[in-house]
Amino acid sequence: MASQAWAVVMPIMGRISNSAAAMSVSSQSSAAKAFLEFDEAGRMKPSSFYERVVDVMEELVKFTLLTRDVAPYLVDRYSERRECAEELSKRVNLRSI
């Protein structure tokens, strides 16, 4: 049951995250040897990399808050809602009303 629900949620989350990344994270970057940026406890050491991660997370939270109520609109796709010719024909050419 959970895997079925997850299968439904994942494509939607993927679209939302793709939209969020495209709109809010203006300069993605990677850190060479990123493993060196963490201390023994597994926390990220204070650095410009840490500040960038916090900045990006704040942007994503703000984006989520701004778009939460319009998520259905943001993930709506023409290709998924258009009818195929056969479905349209069945709907329009009803034999009785």
C-alpha cells in the first residue's frame, strides 16, 4: 500500500522540485572533496559552503511557502490532460443523452 502511494507522490514531487530548482536556485555549485567539510560528529563545518547550503535551503523553504497553494496548477501538464482522439469521439458522439 505504501509503495503504491509513493509511486503516485514521486512524479508530483519530482515536478515540484524541478520547478523549484529551476526558479529558486540560481547558482548551483559543488565542492571538491566535500567530505572534508564535515566534522567528526557529521555536522558541516562553518564555511562559505555551509552558508551557501543554508541560503539554498532558505530559498527552497520560501519557494515552498509561496507555491504551496498553487501546486496543482504548477504540476498540471497539457500532455497528461488532453484526450486521445478515441476518447474524444466517444464523448462527443453519444448515441443517447
